[in-house]
Amino acid sequence: MVRKVEVVPFSEQWAEQFRCEADKIKDVFQGECVEIYHIGSTTIPGMCAKHIIDIMVEVHHIDEVDRFNKQMAELGYEALGEHGIVKRRFFRKGGEERTHHVHIYQTGSEHIERHLAFKEYMVAHPNKAKEYSKLKQMLAQQFPFAIESYIEGKDSFIKKAEQEALAWYRKRRKGETGAFEMD
């Protein structure tokens, strides 16, 4: 079965869907869990996105995560191991009609900062978010049954925006107040 690429308007319900799922995931990982974050396009106000909630879990020890595969399966998640990113554990829920992705990294992973920086940058730069949203809509229309082409079409935008986001995020974190400033 070929998955259709559908990009839908932003929904206020996405935050609640994250919170409900995050509570269940926290119960699974308990003491291993450091923090759970809502990441990706469903966190950015006004952003069109695929209706998949991306969740990032920060853990003390990545090698311990596999012990929880059975409990995650009981929540409906399929464990996919590293799934292309070393020192990550990836779970998806919903099969071909995916509803949630869970990305798990150990404290100190550069991927944690990368995801948080991108999210914060897009929230603080609504024009950049609007540009990304339009790109996603255009690609979904152009490649409705070719997820690889959709992903490839976003790649250069994401790489460039990610570099800008990391520089912006690190600059803000080094600020004397410690607070994020809106540009």
C-alpha cells in the first residue's frame, strides 16, 4: 500500500495529542526518561504539516531503551531501532496511517539541540515558517504518492534553516539573560 502525502492546516489539537501520548510514554520509561519534547511541524503555530505528532524523548542511557520495546508495543508502537540515525531509537504508531513518531536520544546528543533549535527558530521567525509551510504544501501536491520525493524536496531548505537555527539558538542560549529573544 502506498502512503499518501497529506499536508493539512495547523491544528490546536496537536498539542493536546502530544500531551496525552507523552504521559503514556513517560509511564513506560519512568526513571530512564529525562524529558519529553513535542518537536516538528505540529509544534509551529500556523504551520501546515503531515498529521503525525513527533515526540522526542531524552533518556539517561540509549542502550537501555530496547528493554521497553514490549511496553511501547502495548501502546501501539512499532520499534524500528536506530532507523538510519546512530544512537537513536525510533518508534512509529499507526502503521501506514501513522499518527505518532517517537525519536529517542541520550542526554548530550547533538540531535536534541538540533530538533529544539529548529522548532524554536521557526516559532520565532514566522516568515521562515510560512516559507517552509508553503514548500511543504507545494511538494505534497507535486508528489502525493512519493514520500521519498517529498522528503528530498524539503532537504535543502531544512539543512539551510537548521544551520541558521543552530546559530540563532546557540547565540540566544549564551545571552546573559538566558531567555530566548524574538527577532
